[in-house]
Amino acid sequence: MIEISENALRIRVEPEDAFSAAKCKSGWSDRAITSHCRRYHTVIVSLQIDYTPNYPDELPDLQVELLEGDLTEEETEHLLEGMRTAGSESLGMAMVFTLTTWLKEALVDVLEDRSRRLKEAEDKRHAEYEEVNHLRAKLRTAHIQLLTR
């Protein structure tokens, strides 16, 4: 969806490679998968581009509004800074396509990074759980040995 006025554009932007429930952890209930996927594997934003008087010789004002999913302040700032950098490389030329394309690709990176961090946290929790179970087994064995003396 694109909204156009004389001095501004508002463009709905979705990641190039949409994440789906298939990329979520299997074994969860459908409701849990849907909730998890919406929160961690879906980001849809609205890119607001306000033209400055000297556009395209200077960057337009950029805003990112979250439409669906979650973005942290850090992620949002990273997206804006990246678009500013991409736009700076296109000064003197129309850059809306460049900015929109960069944002689509960057949203995939955000989701992949988020997915990687979630997997790492899950792996760490699993390793800690296994270690606790191993220590419990050792304690049981030691306790039984003490009782049988």
C-alpha cells in the first residue's frame, strides 16, 4: 500500500523473505506457534518519507512505524541509520526505491538475527537443564552410597 501526497510518501514494507509458522518450533500448540511467530517472526512497517525542499540533493526525513510484530528501539534506530546511509549513497538521484528495497532486506536481517538469538537462548537453557539433571543424578548416586554404608 502506498499513500502519496505532494511532499510525502507512506509505504507498507514487509520483509523480502517472509518468515512463516514453518520456521517456528514444532511441537507447540497452534495457538502458541501463531503467537510466537507473530511476535518474533513477523515485522511489517510503514515507511514515512517526507521530502525536504532540497530533495534529492539531501536526504528526506524518514520515519518507521510498526504495523505488525515487534521492533525494539535499537532495531528501529538501526533500520533508520541504515536507510540514511543507503540514501546518502544516492544523493542527487531519486532514492525511494533504494530506501524501500534496503528496508525490505534489512527486515529479513532483523528477523534472522532475532531467530538466531532465540535459538541460542533456547540451546543455553537446554544445556543448563541437562547439567542440572546430571548433577541431580550424581547427588542421588552419592546419597544412595551414603545410605548403604
